[in-house]
Amino acid sequence: MTTTLDPAQLVGYRPPPFSVAYDERDVALYALGVGVIPFVRRFAPS
């Protein structure tokens, strides 16, 4: 089964609104995942 998309119907499409919530733990895990700690150690003043 394949689904085809009609470009004429997609023009001007607005997805429904949604909200996102995160806290300090999420920010810390993201920073660890992207490697912020080595960056901070390298460029932060001692």
C-alpha cells in the first residue's frame, strides 16, 4: 500500500499546535549527548 501526496493540497497546510515541556534534567542530558562538556572545558575561563 502506498500513499500519494498531492502538492496542491499541501500548499498552505498548517499542522495542529502542540506544546513541549522540558526541565533541567532534560537540558543536562541533551548537553551530555551533544558533547557540550568538552567544549566548556576547552573554552571556559579557568
